[in-house]
Amino acid sequence: MNSCSTGAMNIRIEKVDRAVWNNELKSFLPDELFDFHSHIFRLKDLPASAPKRFGLFKKLPLYGIRKQIEYNNVLFPAKNVSFLVTGWPYPGSNLMRQNDFVYRQTQIFKNCKRLLLISPEMSNDYILEEVEERRAVGFKPYKCFSRRNSENSRITDFLTEKQISIADRYKLVVTLHLSRKAGIADMTNFNDVLRLSDRYPNARWNLAHCGRSFMSAHLEIISHKLLEFKDREIYFDISAVSDTDVFQLLLTEIGASKILYGSDNPVGLLRGKCLGLGYDWLFVTEDRFRFAEMKESFGTIKPTFLLYEQLRSLRTACHRAALLKKDIDNIFFNNSKRLLSATF
């Protein structure tokens, strides 16, 4: 495993990373992966209010397809990774300019498809042109673009039914980062997803971050109802989730055919982990808490990448569920390819 330094961010493979890769992930991952949830962006397309001097934005003023490929080659040596990418959802950003950047970037790499960042105010004519002329395969709405409180919104507050009807007409993917703290376990969200999938049966719904279930406590409440999703075009990507019980619940209740690999990169490149605390969660990362300076809390801990932690948890859940190799191949590649085959 090699290290690489591109721009302001350095991906250095440490001893802990090499151990996780060699002992846990190398043999678990198939040779072909399709990353169904990742981002690329330029800081100049984000508003002045974006925290450009901190965190990811400081490290990555420009994160395009070439960096995406380079970093994946470092984290997943000898594996072939394809991508579904979108821009970076941020309130006040120039969505049309972001979408144009993503379009031009995806022309570089033939195994790369894209989602449009959209907001309720966006012109339907513009959306149709991007779909019909420039082959966007779906939409990435986001709660920060809601016409109401972004943390207490319904799906149609940040994704209009006219936009959903376009997705239905062209059999497009809609990747949803749900509002409301309990995510898909919130019954308003749950019922809205069912209602919209009935009304627009050809739209393909991807519920990002396991339906915004970063911990199992909320999901357990509705686990008995998840079967209602099984025969619908409703899927769950695993991006940024590192709770084994969340993965095990989904595998048990709806099966491997509904699970999609996603990295949420470049977020997955940070070191740390998402932790459940009470009925909430926290991303403990190197940027917010410097591990080396928090001796009382972390001692001499050597964290690995968020993405590696996510995959370690999924591996454990897959082993507990006694999944076959074909099931794991489906999660990491075949489900995505089958889902996207309907778009054009």
C-alpha cells in the first residue's frame, strides 16, 4: 500500500491502516466496486460563508475525479472502483456551476456517472436539459435547500413533486439525505417514502446513510416495518455509517439486494469514527478533536480512516448474516449496476 499527496491533503498509510487492510478488508472486498455516494467540488463554487479555512475545505480546495481515483487506488490497492458522483450540497452555493463542474469531470473517466444537485427553486427546463442532453442519471436534493426548517422538513419541502415526476419519467435515481433526527425511523419520513414510491413507481430511491440511521436505536423501532420497502425501488447506501447493528438490521429485514456501497468521500478519508451516544451520534474525527493532543481521552490511540471503520462494521454484519460471496458482490457492485442500467 502506497501513500500519496495531492494538493493540500496527504493520504498516508499508517501501520494501523495496513493492518486493517491486510487482516480485514483485502479479502472481504470484491475486485470490482461501485461507489454509489461520493462528492467532488471546487471551493470557488461555494459561498463566502463556507468554512474554507477549516476541515475538509482547508485540505481540499479542489477535489475532482482524478483525486477521487488516486485516493481510492491508495485505500483499495488492486481493486477497480467506479463512481456515482455529485457536487457538495451547501446553502448559498452555485448549484448550476457545481453541476457543470461535475459534468465536465465525469467526462474524464468513462466509469463515472453523476447526480444533479437540485433545489426546489431550480428550473424544470434546466433539469430536463441536464437529463436529456447531458445524461445526468438522477438527483441529489438536500435538506439544507429546504423551504422550511432544514432539520424538521418533509421530503417535498426540499424536493418538489414536479422534480420527482421527472425522475419517474426517466427512471432516475434520487439520493435522499433525510431531514428529521430519526431519519427513516421518523414515521412522517417513512410514510412519505412509501407514498411517493407508490405515486412515482419508476423513480429509484436511495436513502443515504442507511436512511440517515447512523446508530441502531432509531432503526430498531421500525425494523418490523422495513419489509414494506422490499418490493419497491427503495435502496439504502451505507456511506458514513459504522454501526454493525444498523447493517445487520437491514440485511436481516430487507436483504443484501437493497444495500449499496457508498463512501461519502472525501468525508471517508478523514480519520475517526461515527459513534452512537444515547439517542444521537457524533463524528469523532481528527479535524475536530486532535487525537494526539487529547491524551486523557484517547491516550495513544491511532485512528484509521472513517471509510475503513465503515467497512469493518459492514464486514462483521455480513459475517454474522452468513452472506455468500455473491451477496457481497451485489452490495459492492451488482446492485448499483443493475439500478443504473434503467437510466438510458
